[in-house]
Amino acid sequence: MGGEGAWRNLSPDDGLSTEQIKAHQRAWRSAHPYVVALWKALDNAAIRAVQNPCKVIKLPRQAWQWGSFISDGIFLRMSLPSGRSLAYPLPELKTGKFDNPVVSFKDVTLGKWGDCRHGQGAYGGLWVENAVSGIARDILADAMRRLETTGYKIVLHVHDEVVAEVPDGFGSTEEFLRILITPPTWAASLPLAAKVRNGQRFCKPKPTTPDEPVIDRDPEPTHEDPQSEESEPEPEQPDNDADEELPFYEHHRHSSDGHVHGDSGPKRGETVARWFYRNPPDQPNYLRVDKHITPDGERKFYQHHWNGMQWVQGVKGTYAERKILYRLPELKAALKANPDTEVQLLEGEKDADTITLRVVRYPDVPEGEDVTWWMEEGGHTAEELAERIKAAKPDAPAPLPFINMSNWDSEPVPEQEWTVFDKIPRRQPALFSGEGGTGKSMEGLHLTAAHVLGRDCWHTMPERGPAIFVDAEDEERVLHIRLAAIIEHYGVTFADLIKGGLHLISFAGKDAVMATVNRNGKIEPTAVYRLMLEAAGDIKPIQIVIASSANVFAGNEIDRSQVQQFVGLLTSITLVANGSLVLCSHPSLSGISSGSGLSGTTQWHNAVRARFFMKGVKPEDGEQPDNDLREIEFKKNQYGKISDSIVLRYQAGIYLPVPGASFDKLAREAKAEEIFLELLRRLTMENRLVSDKKSSAYAPAVFARENEARGAGITSPDFAEAMRRLFAAKKIWNEPWGRPSRPSYRIALKI
């Protein structure tokens, strides 16, 4: 059963209160736990199918194995028990109104091609409704075929009714019923029921009561915008028992369409935040404000009023033109509990959500006087007022936030959410370490591009959505160069990255510190951090990558407490964004030699939920060689199995995974190529010529006998494969030499 809005649509005159409706809702859902579980299972499977194209995503329970989703990028298909599937065109992932991922597809609900459910995306109830309707259709179609085969000629069917025309005396209602309710083989245990009527004609009478004659009525005129948003369940309402009504705050009339501090006209951009104004008990839904971010970064605010059934954009000429305070129920409750509570009137809803109520007392003010008297007659200044407010203790602390587990028996176990499946968990920070120059910031930029484009990266499909990349080391020009290689690889444009929601920041040469340490040794966020937190709330990035920790953390990296506090600040950003954050870092010398990839305290490893380390192939002397091979080794995954390492090779300005390759194998190949070129240079200087033909001068055999090859364990077959690769890469060639009348060829370096 849906929310309050759906209830009032279906039963507008039952007189039930909001709490009574919600009690019915809780009771129904408690009595039907598997229906609720099926809602969530279908929705999760649909989301995962869009995240992982061409992969069949099955439902979790054995009893639901009939159901699965698969997406090829053009259609998302939901299988039915009959073997048929329902197709949803052009599926994509969006952020829902509760900051949750939703699947959106195209349909013609509004009479034209557009996003489903007015752009709100699908949800569990929609998938179940479609599946039930599809199964019912398949059962009816199966019965219709059997009826036709038996001789009952079908002339029409209306929804769940079948009309057959037969000669007098043919068949019987009992036989018709038996055929109709015989389940198909794929639903053999499904109980079916039906009613059969035999008559001279088919009609659909409208039921009436004795006191209500059947008459024709013209439809009532409507003043609602035909493009208004569809009915939706009302959000959960807080319990407030404040009886006294506060007055409305009148404002001047506007010549606009009533968008007092917002915008009018068609909505632009993506919804990033939503606020509800309450005025219980009579108007629990008073005003809704949607915050949008346009593709060019402009902020838009759209206001909506409640027409009794649904939210409608615009407030001009409606009750909502009279403004009330945001968080009015909380304000009423606070004033009722303590009339001396100070009220801070803030500019925006987000600020109002952020503040903590403080009780400011004035024992030196006579009875009946106020703060104005305290300042004017008492001779106090604005600075003293600010100090008194600052010194006031917060209102009574909230109780410990114990988790309510009462519904867990009737709810399915939630699935772990990822931004990169099985590698980076959602709503958590991850640590990406690697030596300077290995390419970790380049890979971080590659990852953010893959997110906004919805393209493959690291052998998987990252969840699609906006992303922020912060580079505190490289300037804009470097980011431009690196992104040029990435868009060349994916075959897209910079405009595609912008449209997908990629946001770049370069702090090169600037102060990028997000957290400092105060005199008490505690970590304090900086202005840069607050800007990042605000951007995370506005943009809702699925991924944030920051390079690197040394530039943004001004604390002590070996202090466990400080590291834990800093990671806690990063976690707050991920919670606001409903995404994840990857922090790049450099390992210490011991972290390099041990292979741990860490620097400082082990709390860096303990505090994050995922950690991975990028490294290159190193010769024995410990120096980073000049080669194109890298490995990302996954060191920690708190919520799943640790993924296999990924081997990357540098190609055309970008590191790309090598399919089916192991790091050791590629390292050996790189070593063989390196020694081949080194020996070719030396032997050429010694005038010892080698050939690619099998002879006494066959290069692989000659090189395998040299000390360099023996010391590295490189054999003649290894050199033969290396020679083939070097010829293909145009690093060596067959240079002609000798007499023109009898040409010969030798292997030489390609200059």
C-alpha cells in the first residue's frame, strides 16, 4: 500500500487523519512482508541491470527466480514467468527525490515522448504493478488460446473479460469456466477464479443505488495545469503536538507567477535538493521548494503548492502565496516548551536545517521587557549580544539515536550499495595510494569521466552520475591534456563531459587545506571544506576524487585521532552527496618497500572502508623504471570480497586495463623488451650484427647467451616474443646492409 497521497486519492472522504492512514499503511505492510520485499528486490535488480549492461540480474529469493532484468543500453527488459519480457526504452540512472538511485526510461504517459513518471523515475511499486499486469495478461492469453482450440470463438476481450460467441446448445458455462481457470504450465500452482455468464448480449452496466438515478453529467471544469506533476505519496510528517497557531507572515504581491525567491517557467537542470514547508494539522503539505542546478551551473528554485491530491508548480493566486516559516512545526514545539527560546531567522532552508536551537536567557531584563530594552536601556552593544548568544548552551541534547529494528523481520536484508561495484562503497571515503608519478591522479580523473559518461573503467561499469575532480597539484592545462586523451579513448567530446556533470577544480599554487588542527589538537574544517560540503549537497556527485591528502590535510598523519577525525569529515561529504570520495595519497618509504602503500598511522587503513594501491614494475635497485606497466592492487574492501588486481598499460595518454593479463607476466614481457633493446644497442656498437631469421646470428638465441639475459632469467622464446612486439611497435626494423648486388638485412633500432 502506498503513502497518504495515494490513500486520499482513492478515498478522499473517509475522514481519516494522517496518523490513522499511516497506521493502516504500517499494518498492511507488516501483514504483507513479501510484497514489500518484492518491491525492493525488483527495484534493486533494475538498478543493477542498468549499472551492468548485458548482464542478467536475477531476483534474490528462490521463489522469485522467474524474475530478472537485463539491459543492452537501448532497452531494459524484465522477464516474466511465461518467458515473455517487458521492454523499457532508453533506460538510465538518475537521482530520485529522496536522493536514491532510480531507473528512468521513456514513455508516452503525458501524450508525448518523455521521461517516465514526469521525470521522477521508476520505483518498486511500478515494477510490481507492471509484472502483475503482464502475468495476468499472459494467463488470459493462454486461456484464450485454449478456448479457441475447444471451439469457443472469441469475438472480443475487455481487460480481464473474454466474450465468446457460440451457437445455441454448444458447450456449457461449466466447461468454459474450467478451461478459463486452468493455469498454464509455468504457473501450475497458481490459484485462479472466475465467473461465467451466458446471455444474448454483452454489456457493461454501471452500478447504481436506488437513490441515485443514472444521468449524464458534464465534467467539472478544471483549473489545473495539464502538465502538473502526478500525484505522489506525501513525505513522512514529524509528530508535533503544539496547539497554538502562529500567525502567517504576509508579503507583498508579486508581478511574477508567485515564485517569491525562486524561478518560473519550465524547469531546467537536475533536482539536487527539495524542502517541504509544513503547517500541521490542517496543512501538512503547505509548500514545496525544489532546487535545480542547470547544465551551466546556475541555481534555480521552483515552488509548488498542494492542490489536495498532488503538487502543482507555481503559487500565484493560491494559499501558498502567504508565506510561513520553514521548520514551523519545530519552531512551535520549541516555543511551547520554552517561550524564551531565541529564534534565528536565516536566509535559506539549508541553513535552517543546519542550525542547533540555543536557549538565550536574560536574567538582567525586567519582567515584560525584551532584548531591545536590554540593548537600549541596559547599554549593551551588538557585540555583547553576539557573545551572549555564542555562550548560550544548546537546547537539551537529543537522546542517543537507537536504531528501530521493529520492522526488520518483515523487511528484506538491504543490498550493499556501490559507486564502483565490489570496489568502492557508496556513502564512504576510499584511499587510493601510489608513488609520485605512477599515474594515480590520472586514473582518478579517468574514473570521474567514466562515471559521468556511464562508460567502462577497471573492468566494470561505474554507477553513472555527476562527479567532482579536485587536483591540488596540477594546473588546468594538465587536466586539459589528460582529459583530451580520455575523450579520445571514449569517442566523446568535452561537451559530453559537461553535460554528464563533470566538475573540475585546480588548487595548484593555492591553499587547498580542508582540515587544520586547533590548539587542543582537534581537527577543524576550513572554509575550503565547507565549500566542498556545500558543492556536494548541490551537485550530488556520485564520485569525488581529491589529489592528494598532503595538500588537504594539515594534521599529523601519524596521529590516530586526527586521522580518524579527518576521515570522519570526508564521510560527512559522502553522506551529503549520497556518493563516495576517493582520496589520493603518497606512501612512505616503508610503505613502498613493504608493499602496504601506506604512510603514517595504520588508522588510514582502518578508518576508510576501501583502499587500493597503484604501483609500477621496479628493477632490483628500487628505482621506478621508464615503462608503461602499472598494477592497481586492492588492499581493503570492508563490505565484500577483495577484488582481483587490475593490470594497466599506458596507451595514447591513458592507462587502460590489459584483458586477461597477470602483472607478473606483463612485467616479464616488459623486462624482455628492455633487455632486448639494451643488448641490441651494445652488440651494434661492437659490430656484432643480429638477424630475425633463424641462423647463427638469430637475435633471440644470441641474446639469450648474454649475462644480462641469464641474470634476469630471460630465455630465447621470451626474446622471440619480445622481438615480435618490438617490430609491431616500430621500435626496431630490418636495416639493409652489404653489397647492393647481394642485399642482406640486420636488426637495427628505429630512429
